[in-house]
Amino acid sequence: MIERLSLRNFKSIKDEVFDFEGLTLFSGLNGMGKSTALQSMLILRQSYDKHLLPDIGISLTGEYVCIGNGNDLLFNDAEEELIDIEVIWSNSSLDLHFDYSEKSDMQPINKNDEDIKGTPFEESLFTPSFQYLSAERISPRSTYDVSEYAVNQRRSLGVKGEYTAHFLAEHGNDAISIKAFKHPDTLTDSLIDNLNAWMSEITPGTKVIAKLIPEINKASLHYRFSSANAITANFRPENTGFGLTYVLPVVTAVLSARSEDLLLIENPESHLHPAGQALIAKLIAIAADNDVQIIIETHSDHFLNGIRQSVKSKLIDADNVCVYFLSRDIDSSEHSVQVEKVAIEPSGRIEYWPKGFFDEWEKSLNKLIESD
């Protein structure tokens, strides 16, 4: 499990240290740099996949993230042209320093200052135990791409969840690895049965049907909906609303996770109603409590409150949850991120609420109850 991430001169981050837990949340207003911490880890992963690490440097454009060139990466007010990324695990660490190349999408490693301890490239960030889902996930459609390499070699759903239908067609009957995921309404441990049960809490009676179509090298996706005495015909994803298909990769990634996996998920709550957002938070809390490390970027107070409820209900320990709020001082001459750590108490309460941290509901309520 990643224990700490340190960044210096990395985009809008001047010099910050982030301590990680089983579940780590990044929040903040738009454009405040909350994606930056995730991007630093994604850059390491895609650079390793390109065989650039540990000897050559980091690639700023690739499968997981596209930042641009060195000018887009280096902190705007950097005092020296050097970018530092340090990741610490329990038995390994990477402390890497990169020289600045303004117009290149590859930043060369400074071999004189690098420090590698243990076997960091055997950690989940660099193995098939890694899964990343971006905020820009695949839209509803009847057929999806297939990838033998992604699905069966890397156990990947794709950055946009584009291989989710293929993954379910191949592995839907596999047993879930973490028994705590077993839904009380299911009789089996199969991934597809438990997926359907959890998805039914978002939209009642949901049945996901994923099949391979070898003739055209595609996978199909349909939904059925059951009631007390009937099951509907198949519905195309285009006719079931955006939310179901958009959240399907998230639920699939969590339920198919194994102990010591690493999941990075952007906006898992997107396109869901408030109860659905809280449910996804509950499912993610259960995963993190069972040794799946999950790093989340979120804009949702419903998701945050779902995590708080999970802490109060003891689905996850408060000490296993870490929340960061990123903001900027608009009166400062320096374009840098300010990072505040927000603690969730075992009761689920939050005593310290930074200004701008999920406080819009309270602001709106106060305006509504103000006397004219």
C-alpha cells in the first residue's frame, strides 16, 4: 500500500506531502489541482510501461494521462528547474528527480539524485493489480471494443471503462475474491450476480447482460429489469439513461478487486442520483476495509457523506480514511495549491470544515431561511 506521496514543482504543487490510507479522497473546486496527485502516479505508471523508468525519465503523454510538455509540468514559480516525485510503500520507496526539458513530452531523470529502495516496481502501482478509471468514461452504446491483453493479461477495464462489457463476458461467472462484497440478496459468490444486486440498489431490478460477438470482435451490453412477477426484454444502454452505464465500470472495478489491489477512480459518483452516490461510497468503503487501496477524486457531498456513514457504521475505520481539500489563495502572487487535511471522526462527524469544503448546501440553506 502506498503510504506517502511527495511532490515538488509538479504542476500547481510547489512542495507538498500527502499521507495515504486505505481510502484517500481528494476534493476541491474546479481547477484547484486535485487531479494533480493522481496524475503524478499515473505518469510513473505509464512511464514504467514504456520502459522509461527507472533509467530514462517520465513520459507526459500516454495511456493514462496527457499533460503536454515540460512547460506544462513545471510549477509556474519554481525556484529551480527540477521536478521531484517520491512514493513510499511499507518496504520500498522511489525518490526520483527529473531535469526540465521545456518543449519535450519526456522529462529526463537526474541519475545523480535518484534513490530507489526495496522493490518498488513490484508494487501494485506497476503491476496488473492496478486499475484506473478516468472521469471521462465510455458512453452508452450497444457494442464495445474487446481486448484480450487488457482484460485477461492486465485485468483492466480500460481507462474509460471501454472494456467493461468484455470483462464481464469473460469473468462474470468468476467468484468475487473479497467475501465482504457478497450482497445479502444473492445466493452465489459470482461477480455478475453480486454486480446485479449492487446495481439494483441504484436502479431496482437491474440485470446486466454482457456477451462476446466474435464475428465482429466486439462485446455487447444490454439491461433487463425484473419486478415481482416479470422480467423485461433486453434494453439497449442508449435507452436506459446515462447513469447506469457510466457507473458500471466503477462497480465492476470494485467488485472484481483483490486484496492489495490499487484503484484510482475519478468522480465515481458521476451521473448518479444522491442515493446511488452514497451507495457507491459504501461499496468503496467496504473495499478499502478489505485491503484494497482506493484513491478517489470527487466533487460530491453525497459521496463524502456516504463515506462518513460508512465510518459511523464501522464498515471502515476512521483511521483508514484520509481526506484532502485543495484550494488556492487568490490574493497570493504565487499560483500554488494549498492543501488541508480533513479528519473524519469515528462518529462520522467532521469538526473542521475549511472554507469551500462541501459547504454550498449550508450556504444555500442559510440564504433560503433568511428573512426578507
